[in-house]
Amino acid sequence: AAAGLCPCRALLARRGGALRALCGSVRGLAAGQETHFGFQTVTEAERREKIYQVFESVAKKYDVMNDSMTLGIHRVWKDILMHKMNPSPGTLLLDVAGGTGDIAFRFINYVRSVREHQLQRKLKHHQNLSWQEISESYQEDKFKLLGDSRVVVCDINKEMLKVGKQKAQHLGYSEGLSWVLGDAEELPFDDDKFDVYTIAFGIRNVTRIDLALQEAYRVLKPGGRFLCLEFSHVSNPLLSRLYDLYSFQVIPVLGEIIAGDWKSYQYLVESIRRFPPQEELKAMIEDTGFLKVDYQNLNSGIVAIHSGFKL
């Protein structure tokens, strides 16, 4: 009987080899497919390389440029994202394209704040405790403010991660935080692992948004939440014209003055205009399998927060 199975095994092996070869060919063809880099037409492989170079170039001045370009409003947008997430202690967050740590640090602060309030409420309900017991309990729990909460920052760019790690060290963030080099289109994590997936101002720069969304769905636990903060399309015609004027005439100049890099910021402006509008991105998220998908426009659609659940 075993001898009879051998030809089948050989046939399956040949088919498996052919399938792997076919997949390799498909990937090769995909790398040669045309896409856009800002307003330029390039292959997907060229786009990946160019975007890597952009963020390698701007990494050290990334935070300063964000403040300059948005007049500091990007901080408010990220705060709104965190309040929309409303993470509870024990949450496992994956922040993709989050190299400089902005979302990760906010997550840690938010969870610590929730835990502190829980601790204060607990102590208030124990009125018969002595001062020494209260002090000991507080000190014990204070060292566990994150509980089992963790945030994993995943970014494809080594320079962005390097900047994030330096910021974390400078600001004193170490507990509950880890850094992973990885591609949003092929995440190095197991299935059904994370409670929340965030990507802030990053999905615009992936070459295949559909693959990034599929990976987000794969690594989220059932019941997990997808949150995307991204520049979007302005709904007010007058504001849209003013925004275009500012974007194309001012932002590249700021990039040259502050970061010595006109071209990278010209690309970033162009990439916003090429990004799918709110309803189109919502449909893409739904097509991936996410349910209860919606979005919230901020500042008349200059940015939008898309949300969806893996149910």
C-alpha cells in the first residue's frame, strides 16, 4: 500500500514545485507592474525603493517637519485616534509604520492613566485601610500600571525605528514596548495575535494597500479593531483650494529649509492627492472582510480616521 502511494507523492511534489515556481513568477510580474510614486509612473519595485529612500532621508527631521507642516495639529489628530481607540489595560497593540513612536507613546500614557484611575477608585473603596497599607498597595500597583498591555511598533525603515528607539530612551519609555523591522504587506507575526492594529500616516506609503489590509486582518484577533489615521480628501471647495496652495507652494519649501530635502516633501504632498478618497478606502477595508467600517473626518477631511472590526 505504501508503495502505491509513492507515485502520488511524487505527483504532488511536482505540482507543489510548479505552484511555487508560478507564485515566484507572479511576484516577479507584480514587481514589474506599474504604479505611482507621487505623480510619477514607476514599477512597484521602484516605488518601494523610492519610498524607503524618502523616509531614510527624512527620519531625523520627521517630527520637526510634522510640527511645521501641520502647525502642530498632527498631535491633536493622534490624540483623537487614541481616544477613539480607548484601550483598556491588557490591550495588545500593533502600530504599523509607527517608527518614531508617536502612537506607541500615547498608548502607554493612555493605559497608564486608565490604570491610575482604577487604582485610585480601588483605594477609595477601602476606607478602613491604614495609611501604611494604602501606601504599600499604591507602590505595589504603581509598578504594574501597564498590566499586560503591550505595544509593538513595526516599521520597514531602519532609520525611522532608530529615531523611535532614541526618543523612547530619552523620554523614559521601556516597559511594554518593542520594536520590529517589518513590511506592512508581509507582517512577521502570527495569525490572530493583536487586539488593535493602528497605522497613522503610513498606509498612503505602502505599495499595495490591499495586501496591507489583508495582513492587518490576518494578525488581528477575532473582535480586534483596525484603525487608520491618514491624510484624505477635503470636502469644502474653498478650503480645498487653499489647502492645495499651501501643500504645493509651502510644504516643499519647508522641507528644503528644515530638512534640506525638497523632493521628499514634494512626493509626500503628491502622494496625498493620489490616495483614495474616504468612501473608496472604506470600500477597500470592507472588501478585506472588516465589518462595522466607518470613518471620521477631521478638519473638513484634511485627515480621516477609518475604523473597522474583525468579527
